[in-house]
Amino acid sequence: MKLFKKKEELNHQPIPRGFYAFNSERAGDFLIFVEAQTNHYKFLCVPGADPFYLTPEDFTESIKRGVLSFVEELPEEIYQESLALSCPSKKEIVTTK
């Protein structure tokens, strides 16, 4: 019998330049974390380069239930190129690290 439980992280936060994979219904689709906004996180859906939004609660729940899993932190050059392909009208995208 354990006296102390390991404190589970309550809120997961996306990793900067994080590349996430869907594990269930949308297996084969991926998300690239773009930025945290006021009430949601903005991702780039791959393939397709469409914006994809999740609330902090939905992101945390998706990680806990295994719907999404972290794959890797993209190198800066790959990350910038991915964003440029999704927003061809913008020459440079400024993100927080």
C-alpha cells in the first residue's frame, strides 16, 4: 500500500514547436503547435495546413486519454518552413519560444 501518490500534472501545456500525433480516429494526422492565445491553443494541422484550435482543457484531456501524443520538438528551420507554407502571404512569422 502506498502512502503517497505521485502528483499528477493537472494542466499539460504544448511544447514550443511541438509536433503531436493523433492516435485514434484521426490517426495519420498531426498537429504543430503555433501559439497560445487567450482562451485556446492554435495548432497547424498536417496534412492540410489548416488552423486547428484546442482549449487548454481539451488539450490536457487529449494528452491524458492518449488521443494526442507528443512526437518531437521541430527544428526551428522546419517549423518556420511549415508555418510559411500554411501562410504564404506572410513573409515572416514571429512566435514566442
